[in-house]
Amino acid sequence: MTATVAIGELPPLGELPDRMWAQVVRQDRFGDPATAFRPEEIEVPRPGPNEVLIAVMAAGINYNNVWAARGVPIDVIATRQRAGDPHPFHIGGSDASGIVYAVGDAVTGVRVGDEVVTHPGYWNPADPWVVAGHDPMLAPSAEIWGYNTNFGSFAQFCIAQQHQILPKAAHLSWAEAAAPTLVGTTAYRMLYGWPGNTLQPDSVVLVWGGSGGLGSQAIQLVKAAGARAVAVVSDGERGAYCKRLGAVGYIDRRQFTHWGIPAHWTDEVGQRDWLAGCRGFGKQVWDILGERVNPTIVFEHPGEATIPTSIFLCETGGMVVICAGTTGYSAMVDLRFHWVRQKRLQGSHGTNDEQARAYNQLVCDGVLDPCLGQTYQFAEIGTAHAEMGAGQDVFGNRVALVGAKDPDAGRR
Ligand code: NAP
């Protein structure tokens, strides 16, 4: 039996210990992420034929494992167990930077020693939908790695499918490299994945939560396309951060109160107040742009609080594209502003390989900043999720060091 190595240490390349440290969530700890995660020694998994075992140097923190730790809206452990997974625990983590330590028998093009990052799109390669060449993120087997699946990056070793493996940008540290891929590839799919409404140089994109993980990548993608991003934030410091990333301006949402499900259409007074809020918000978009132009794409994730405004504001023939319902799921669409103006409300989730590679190339080329915000120690993974869930310090992406000793390690 090979001894577990300490956090911040690595075994010799390609040598696998029997056990590893992992930040583990169990069902009897569901609730506050600060206490749901706990370090435990777990058996090191071995890669299946199409899988890759990575020694994790740094792990990106994403909102999905706030949900996993709370056990809401789904119990990821019970869901996996119903599908035959024997493990009564969850090792999350949907972003990793690290070094390949072992590959499965059928893996080609990925070798032990490669320095890599992972994208979070996960599916059964034998799924008939995938085999037929359709978008795998629309396959019945599509999932998010390190959320729906076990043995993600909150451990010294993680297991990924070979198609998820991307080259690590050489100029980034391990911490920087672990920061952006889940949110960045999601933003890329949202902005480029829906033909008829893809990002164009003349697009105007309203980006909710502009200083956050998704928002900070979306703003940069919009700028890189030569288009204009208007950010929405909840304070001036966050707004200034968005402008540094390339937003043409920002709106402080705290100036408005018309959030959530609007008054019923038969409630004249309630409707008048709601419309006044929407119009005032839209006027700020025009003021920022210096012309009466509406967003051709609205980049959505708050959901219940903001969807009615997003649908109202979106340009005729434009798209509200949404990947989450952070503030709630009962989002109301006033159909008068939807069908007559022929707007699209498009769901989007995860990434496929093509989108992930295109996004990662922009990172490798230095076009996109990974927006590393806070760096945590491995022991603080629960705290990091609790702070994220509380909306604290929303500037880019949070990362935890695992095999990397310090935040600057790993730059070439
Ligand atoms: P984040 O970094 O914590 O950012 C969330 C942003 O939401 C904050 O910047 C905050 O901005 C904004 N926000 C909070 N409350 C709001 C409200 N009431 N109204 C408007 N905006 C509000 O999180 P993230 O990484 O960007 O993720 C955001 C959501 O997307 C999470 O629910 C996550 O699970 C989901 N997501 C889904 C996918 C997918 O593939 N489906 C991928 C990535 C993320 P201000 O307070 O400054 O306005």
C-alpha cells in the first residue's frame, strides 16, 4: 500500500498512491457549504478505457457545487446511486488544472506528464445521439463533470473523459488555469451556440452579473468579437471591474426595485410600476450606448428576479439566453413582449468539445483573462463555496490550490 501524499506534494510522475485527500460532501452534511465539505481520505480511482487520471494542481470553484453541497435542487448522490453508482459521497469540482498521471487503454493523444485543464461537458461516448454526430450536450447522457459525476477536482486526483482534456495555457499559473474553463465555455456556448442569434460585431449584449464568473468571461468574449457589452452589477466597484474587462458601461441594479414576478397583467397599478422600472432600466442601456438601441442578446442566469426585464428589453428578433436560475425558477414571461416582437428565450447548458476548444484557444492566445479572483487553500473549499453562495466578493473566479504550493506556481 502506497502512503497518501500531503496536500501541496506530488508522488513521482505516473506513480499512484492507494489513497488521496478529497473534500467530500455526504448527504447527512447537506446544507451550509461551509460544513457540507469535509476532508476525507478516499481510495484513488483508476481510469476506465476512455478516461484520464489527473493529479490536480488547482481546482476551480463553481456555483454548481454550492447547489451540490446544499442538496438543492437535486441530491446528486441519490441521483447517481439510482443510476448504479455505489459511492455514498460526492467529490465535486468542475474545473481542474493538473498533470496527467495515468490514461485508460483506449486513450490516444493524451499522455502521462501532459499539463492540462478540463472542460465540464460529459457524456456517454456510446450514446446513439453522440455516435450519430449530434451536439453531445443535447444527448440523453449529457451531464456536467464534477457536479452530476463523481471524482471531480476537489481531490488530489480526478478522473475525466479524454475528450474533456484541453492543453493548459503555458503563460498561466496552475491557479489561473483552473479558474475560467467551466464559466468560459458555458459563456462561449451561450454566445455562439445558437445559430440565428450568435454574437456578431454589431451585437449589443446585456450581461447580468458582469463581475461574476460567467459575466467576466462573457464581457471579454463580447469585446473580442468587436461587439458591445453592457454589464449589470450591484455596486460601483464591480462596475469598474466590468469596464476594465471591456464593458462599455454598467448599470447598478440597486437603483431599481421592479424585480421578481411582475404584477398580473390585469393589475393596472402594479403593471404601471413594473413597466416604469423596465423602461427606466432600458433608458440606462440607451444612455450607456449613446443611442436608442436594445440588446440583441441578453446574457441571463439570475432567472426569476430578472427574466421579465430581460424579455422586455431584448431587441425584436433577439435572444435571451439563460443557463441558470440563481434567484429562483418561477420566471415569468410577459408574452406581449415575447411573441409580437418574436424574441427567443433559449436555454443553454455546459459545452461541447468544439466550443470548449475554441474557448480554450482564446485563453491560450492570451485574448481572454482567466479572471482569477480569490485563491483558497484546499482546506478552505467549503468556505469558498459558502462565500460564493452568499454573493461575497464577486470578482471573477475562485480557485483552491491542491497540488500547487503557491498561486504563482506553474507559469512557463
Ligand atoms: P457568480 O460568480 O457568483 O456570479 C453571480 C452573479 O449573479 C453575481 O455577479 C451577481 O452580480 C449576480 N446576481 C446575484 N443576485 C442577483 C440578482 N438578484 N439579480 C441580478 N443579478 C444577481 O456565479 P457564476 O459562476 O457567474 O454563476 C452564476 C449562475 O450560473 C449559478 O447559478 C451557476 O450555477 C450557473 N451556471 C450554470 C452553468 C451551466 O452550464 N448551466 C455554467 C456556469 C454557471 P451583482 O450582485 O453584482 O449584480
